[in-house]
Amino acid sequence: MAREVRKAVGDRRYDYVSRQLSRALVAYDAERYREALAVLAPVLEDLWLITDVRVLAGRLEYRAQHWKAAAEHLEFSRASDRSDMTNMPVLIDCYRALKRYELVDQLWAEMKELSPHPAVMAEGRISAAMSYADRGDVQTAIRIMTHGGEPRQVQSHHLMEWYVLGDLYDRAGDAVTAKKFFIRVAKHDTKYVDVEARLASLGE
């Protein structure tokens, strides 16, 4: 990215701009998102055409719940490579928050067609499913979340999917199935989100 930054701002401003960008990345990695956004803001306009910078800005705006700004940055990134699904779940979630459900459905269809890494696919699936829950259609949300069989090796995205399924079945009034999914999560991680409290509320 250094070459792109130098080309964008020239030699005179390169040191300052690259230093600000480095500080923003360090803050982002440390999950100090508000600080990262504040550090990036003064140089963002200079780096407007650099895809990786726009992705960073989009991720930070998303963390700040600035859904429209986040979507604009991530759409810029998407335009440069339609096959890259890395940020698609975040973009779907932005449109979910903005109630742009037609775009949620469109982007989810694109994800299904390209079938990215299972962890990325799981995040997109959850964003799409929860948009249907937001619309009051919990059954469609459950159908979206229900896929495949038992994984050979349980990974973090499996726990995330099971937890969401437990939550959706709980919303649908099916306490038995909700409990089944929460138990499955707790079997692998008793401290996952609030799974112990969810099980307690269901009488486990």
C-alpha cells in the first residue's frame, strides 16, 4: 500500500499521511475503533481512491454504526473486485440496518453463487437471516440458517450459526429446538456470548 499512498499524496506529505494511516491501523487492530476513525479522518480524502483504505474506513464507520457511510466505502471496494466476498457480510449488515432489504437479498444471492470461505459465508448468512427476522419473517430466517450437516471439526463460525439458530427458534416460540442449539454451543464453549443465561431462561 505504501506505493499507492506515495503516488496519491506525493513525497512532501507522504511521511505524515503514512504515519496517520499506520496509527489508524494499529488502533483498529487493538479494537480502538473510535480512535482509529479520528486518526484516519484527516487523511481519508487524500487516500480516497485506495481500495484498502476505503475498506478500513468502511469497517470503522460500521463499528461506529454509521451505516450509510460504511456502505459507501465498502461499495467502492466491491466495485474494484466483484469476486472478493471478504467484506460482503458487513455490507449486507449495513443494508439490513438501513432497511434496504432488496439490496440485502441481492447481495446474499451473489454470496451464495460465489460460495466464499465457510467463515465468511456464515457471517453473510447470519446478516441475511437476521434481516428477515427484522422483517418479522422468522421462519425464512430459520430456513436461511439451516444448511448442511454436522461439521467434522467445530469452528467458531459453527458456534455463531448455532447460537443464531437458537435465538431464532426461541423467537419463534420453539423452546425445545432453541435449547438444543444453545446446548450444542455450550458443549463447546460455556462462555459463548450469553449462552448460559439463554439456557437458564429456557429451563436448562
